[in-house]
Amino acid sequence: MYKFSRADAAGKLIAFVHSDAIEVENRKRVIDSLQRVVKYNVDFGDSYLASTAAEHGDKVSSFDEDFRAFGDVTTEAPQ
């Protein structure tokens, strides 16, 4: 059994999501999220939240250090 790294799996999915083989809701955001996974080695959930926040100009409230990697996302500690 072969196990892909997070970045390898995301890289392979980018080409698939770009194709017309499937219909993808929020395709641009999903592709941006997968690119963030490849570039920053973070999980897809964090990268999707970061992509959504960047797209809308929102802040992310989290203790998760992974969000500091994204230069286009502002984070704040939850209260």
C-alpha cells in the first residue's frame, strides 16, 4: 500500500479539480486551498478556512499556529 504525503495528494488533486471530469462547488477556492496545502504543508481544513477568510477579507479566530503561515490571513486568539 502506497501512502501519499499531504502535499503529494493535494498536488494530484489540483489537476483533477482543474479538469472538467467533475463538477466542483467553489472550484477557485478549492484549488487555492489545495495549493496552500502543497506550499505550507497544512491540513485541508485549515487551508480551506484560510482561503475563505482571504477571499472575504475576514479574520480567523484560532489558537492554531498553522494560520500564521498565511500572509494574506489575519488571525486573532479566541476570547
